[in-house]
Amino acid sequence: MSVGDVIRCSANTVDPPVSYSWQQYVNESWQQLQQQDGVVGDNDGSGSMLILSTVDVYVLRCSGYNTINSFRYTATSHSVELRVVEPAGKC
């Protein structure tokens, strides 16, 4: 993957709406990523996108949740390791 690439997390349901969060594995624990970390497009029914903005190796996962009849349901993806490099032709 290259800096500027986008990864997306979405559910196969629209109603009730799903809220999403991105998490990164750092120092042996999962840390929530915030808007300033490149998370965009959250909570609009279309999923959540993460813009890869820094060269690094990331271990990421996405979590989605919704509430039905006062019960909160959560699903978390498997983790994925991404190696992010500079775009081709850029030094």
C-alpha cells in the first residue's frame, strides 16, 4: 500500500445504522484512531474510510456496532498488517 491509499470498512446492513471505529495495535494493546489519524466517512451509512498518511507498518482492525431494542451489538474484523510505502516515483 502507498501513502494516500484508502482502506474501507463497511457492514452489509443499513438499518439500523452502524457506527464504526478503527483501531491500531500499538505497545501490545488496541488503540482507537481518531479523526486526525485519517479516519473519514464515519456514521453515514456507507462505512468508514482510513487514509494511509504515513510510511510505516500498521496492524489495524475495524469495529462496527449498532443498537437494536436497547441492546448494543458489536462486530470486530480480524486484524490486518499493512506495509505503507511512498507512492511510486516519489523519493
